[in-house]
Amino acid sequence: MERIVAEKTGPPGLAADMARRMFSGDADPFVRWWYIQGYFEGEDFGRRDFTICFFSLRLADDAGPSGEAIRSPGAMYLCSVVDAATGVHHREVRVDASLHNWYLRQLDTFPDRLGVSRYVSDTIRREIEEHGLYPPINCPPTTMETEKTPFSVTWDDARITFLDEEIIITFHDPTHGEMMSCALIPQVPFTDLSSIAPSGAIGMEYVTCPRLKLNGVAGGAPVSGEAWCDYQSGGTEWFLTEQEETGCIETDGRPCYHPLGWDWCGIQLDDGRCLMLMHRRNLRSKETVSTFCILFSEDGTAEWHPRITARPIRTWESPRTHIHYPVKWEFAIPAIDAILHFSPATDQQEIEIIGMDGGLWEGSGSVTGKIGEEGVSGRGQLELCGYGFIADVADFVGRFEGKINERLEQLFPREIDEAWCASLFGETQPILDYTPFTETISRPVWDLLSRGGKHWRPIFGILIADAVGVRSTEETEKLFVMTELLHSAALIIDDIEDESLLRRGDTTIHQRYGTDIAINAASTLYFFPQSIVSSCPDLTPDQKHDVLRLMTNTSLRAHLGQGQDIYWSRNLSPAALTTWREGHLDEQILQMYAYKTASATEGVAELACILQDVTPETRAACLRFGRTMGIGFQIIDDVLNFSGDEKWGKVAGEDLRNGKPTYVILRALDLLDRDRSDRLTAILCTPELRMQDVVLQEGIDLVRASGALEDCSGEAIRHIEAEWAAFSRRIPPSPGKLMLRVICANLVNMAYEV
């Protein structure tokens, strides 16, 4: 087993050559960062765990007049403090103007360089440009400064100063609004990891001191504790790995890259030893790129061990960014026969950051386990980077899939039994056999639910609730997820009324189980959500009344819209269509969409407003946006009805076959010349024609050739963008708002398989 022992850099203290390397001059690398984490406490002062980190970047921009890359400085500062007694976590993120502006420009290159969706990168850039950053990220007019006498980094009230025998840190504790100032005295030598690691194993220069004694003052009170200090510098190798086959577009002969993430754990054992564990991951392929362990003896001697296994034990979902972080881990280091377990002090230790990642998890915890036959314990610090990376909208939607399915299971069982009936009716039911309930209700319902779909309605609701400030709980999430049950009921009934054959790529429920069972199962789903609302512990009596009223109104609007849809289909003829078009049928169809489809999105927007009790102006903006989103979604659904894409889980041209004068078909009639418009009218209005596959395909080809698909798609997106601008003026920046815009901008792809 490979084992490399480092040479010591000298007696405890900061050697002068280390300081000079940390503050290099003209040959500054792409990135440098100074990282200190630890804890402090006092007699009258509860324990707090902290992290501060300064980032300095030399930002390559467009080439200058002589062709060389112009490099300008940029900086970022992170500060995180956790009150160990209360679990309260506060963080601060500063991004200077240079880094902010450079990053927005770089977003334009990500589709080509990293293979990410242009929908995602463009939308993130536009939202930040138009509406700014969200807390705790701020962009102050100041920036980080470095000095060489003494060696220091400073950004306003935050500072790290490197002296011969100690490091002085000063920062504002956002947990209690106090200033923290203390001296860190190295208890072991600094170690240059590049001197012990094989070439290329780390990817950058890395200097560390894993144990420092802390003494100082916090809020005027004396404190003491321990800390860990790292310095890293280098190029992009730490963040990117070159790929031969990536799916991204190579331009100008330059390579494509996959971004890298990492799981880092620094451990200070009670017996005086320390460990550094690293697990680096390819964020696109999800594969492990490299691992290593460094074991520091009590005197600081460092041993390099290249192989570890890192196994996540438990995942926590951030209520702000919905990123899933594996916060509890098991680490195995075979070379030293070690098994170590990290458990977080508190789950909420996320730090939101600018960019495609959205956030990182940087937090303290405890470590237990064994090395050889010896039991060990100590303090640990875990850093998780890259779990929020979004290559495309599917990455973001995927964050919700497990949670929504879990909530659906909690709401509606796959097998109906005595306990579920008792939970609804409040008493044990005199029923001996629950099989009929399962076979005629649960089974067909879960047949449909198990076919997937994007769950975009509950996602839309959860995100708009995030945007207006609703505190997410399991019970409030159920309220938004119940829209999936109501939507499933509508799909079952729609398929019966439309005589549809396929739904989400499989046989429709009434075709498989019979119309009687399908109607009864759908009716159950219509009534059941009232029970969810009535028993929700997180709603006040007034809120329950408002939500039940909302559900009734939403259902009524949806059925009125369905009535319009049925009327036009049942009474369709060339003469009637001419009369209706003279009476602005296209505008009436949009009204029908507002009732039939947009009632759901407008409804979840109103539900969010009920939960948060927003101002009337904000409420109106949310409802308008929800309505516009629903109408736009239905238009896109009409467009995709003529799609030949295999992702479309229904029969192509089904609207035309069923004689539905949709918005897209009406637009095609307007755009085609008279002869072809008359031919499409004849196909639409004549069942004998449209039921013939050859003639149906002719009609599909006419719609595709008319330009209506592109025209209507563009119109839907323009309306949503215009309404977003009005909505955005009422809603402050937040992760939920940013991702809501990403979802809306990717409306076309979201419409598949709904």
C-alpha cells in the first residue's frame, strides 16, 4: 500500500517562505484561497463553529490588442457561523463587481465549454442581470486587498494576517452581530501537500496546518478554541477535467470540460492526530475522479494514502435551494485500517453562492470510529461542493422527484386498508375486505401516477411559494403535491371524453380498467384532497376555509373550460367553424385554456399567497403570472400534439383526429393559403376524413407546414416573459424565484409527458 511521509517545514509557526508563496506577486495563478475553520467558546459565551474564506481570482477575459488574454482581479469572501447551542446558522457571501460581471459573461460560454443547457445558463444570467443577487450574496462597492507587510488579506471588516508565529483573524459574526478577533497559534508545522502527493494528484498547490490553538475576543468576551488553516492556489485543474467525448460543442479547436465537485473532510481527533480526506467527483458522469487521505501525527508528520472510500449515509434537502446534500458519511481508509463516521452538528449549514452550483455545504460535526483496533473520536469539518450543479432542467426537476413521490405515497396509499379509512372517517370501519377499494381505486390511480410525468404543477407551486416567502414544511408540501392527484383525476376523465388511447406512453386508464372504474377512481381523487386540507395541522381555520374555497373555484373553472372544449368539438362543422372564427374563436379558446388548464397554476399561486398572507398587489401579480403560465403551457401542449418526437407520450395529431379546434390549429388555418386552409378545415370538421390515417397525416403536415407551431410557441414564451417582468417587480430575488424562472424558460421541454 502506497505511503509517503512528508518532511516538516520547520518548528510550529508560519515559515517565511510559506508566507511568500501565499502572497506571490506578478505570477499570480488563476485562483488562490485562504481558508480557516474552527470553533470558539468562553465562560459566558456559548460555542460557535465558524468558517471564513477569501478567494482571489485572476480573471481571463477577451484578448487584448496584442492577442494575449487580459487578466483582471476578482474576489469572493465567505463567512459562516453556527451557534452550537441553538443550531442557528448565519452566513455572508461577498462577490466583488469584477467577479460578478466576469461570471455573467462566462455563463454565455458554458453551453459550448461545459455542455450545459443554454436555457439554464441564459436564464440564470438574465435573471441576475435584471434583478440582482439574492441574500446572503451581496456585491459591495469594495473588494479584497492583499498586503505584504505584514502578509494579509482584507475585505472591509474581515481580515487574515500572517505573522511569524501566529495568524490573526478578524471578522463579523453574523449569528449575533458581534466582531470576532483572535490569534491562531500553529500547534504543528505547515505541510506542503504537493511535496508528498504524486504529480497531478491534487491539481494545485496546497499548504495546510491542521491544528491551531485559538485565543481571542468575541463581542468583548474572552474566547478560546481550535482552528484549521488551508491555502490553495493554481489553475482550473481543481475545477475542470478535460473530456474527449462530452456532448458539448468544441469551438476554435479548444477542448470541452466536465466540472468537478468534491467531498472534503478535515478531522481533529481527540488524541492529537488529524486527517484530511478528499473525494473528487465528475459532476456530469457522477464518477469518482480521485481520492486521498493525509494522516497527521501528533507532531504534524504527514502521511499520504491515495485510496479511500466515501459512502454517504444520510441526505438533507435545503429548504432554500432544494439541493440534496449528503451530510452524514462513512469514510474507509484501508491503508490504516480506519472506519470513520461524520455526523453534522446541524443540517442547516449551507452557503448559497453565485453560479450554476447554487450553493455548497460547509459545516462542522463530530467524528467517531476506529483506526486499527483503537476507538477514536473528535471534531470534523465537512465541505460538499457541486451537489447543486445544474447541467439542464432535468437536473433541477430531479431534485423534486423523490420528494413528490414520497408525499404522494403519504397522501394516497397503493393499498387501501383499515388504518387509511380510519384516518379519513375518524373511526374503525366495519369492513372485512378492503381488496375492492385497492383494485378499483388505488391500482388504477397508481398505474397512472407511476408512469412518471414532470410533476411541474407541484414544482411550480413549491417554487412560487418559496419566492413569496412561505416556510416549507412536510404538510405545506403535501398541499402543493395534492395538485398532482387533482391533475390525475382530470387526465382520466379527459381521456374518457376524448376517447384517447394513450396517456404517458401507455394505455389510458379507462381502456385498461373499464370506464366505470376509471370514472370512480377519478371522482375519488377529486373529493379526497378536501380531507387533506381539513386535517392539515399547519393551516389556521381561516386558511382552511380559504383553501377549500380555492379548490372549489378551481374545480368549477376547470369544468367550465372542459364544457367549452366539449361544446366546440361536438358541434363542429365547416359552417359553425366559420361563424365561431368570425366571433373571435381564438380569443375564446384562450379563455377556455385559462379555465381548463391555467386554473391549476393560478390555483397553486393563490395557495402560496394564502399561506404567506401577501399584499393585494403581490397576490394579483402572482395570480396573473400563474394564469399566463398555465395558458402558455397549454399552447405548448397544443404545439407538441403535432410533434413526431418519441418523447411525446401521446398519439401525434390526436387533437386533429378528435376534431378539437385548438389555438394552434386555428393559427394554421389563418396562416395557410385559401386552398390549403379549406382542406385543413374539411379534415378537422369531417370525422370520416380525419379518422383515416393517411388523411390525418395530411392534416398534420398542413399544420406543420403553416408555421403555426413556431408562431404559437414564440407567442407563448413572449407572454410568459412579459408577465414575468411584472411578477418580478413584486418579488425579491431568491433561489426559488431564480429556479422558477428557469422552469418557465424551459416550458417546451417541461411540457413533455405531463
